[in-house]
Amino acid sequence: MAIHYHCRHCGVKLGSIDSMSVQTEQLGFHKLNDAERQDMLMYDASGDLQVKAICEDCQESLERNPDYHQQDFLIH
């Protein structure tokens, strides 16, 4: 099983972690509430964990344009 990070706004792959090298508690997933877990974490058919995060480009765009928070997808 691996952990894959993708930007929730533009879909770009941010990186992957081999689960043999880290436990999910080390990543802080245990601190998420149920709603945050449902929104951010998903297991795919192969058993890998898909994590929705935010890339630097989208973060900068959202900071410059707060009205973009209403959009589901950003193109940069």
C-alpha cells in the first residue's frame, strides 16, 4: 500500500510515500475529524490511500483571489 497526494483543486500529483516507510499516525491523519477524513482521504481499488491536499500554486491563487474558494477546480 502506498499513500498518494494530489491537489484537490487542480489535480496535480504532489507526491507518493511507500507505506512501509511511514505509519499514518506519523502523518497526522489520526488528528482529523470524521468530516475531514471523508473529505481528504480515500482508498482506491488497489488499497492505496489517496490524499487530497493543496499545491503551492493553488494556495497562492486562493490567497490572491478569495472568491476562488467557491470553485471546485482551478486551472493555473
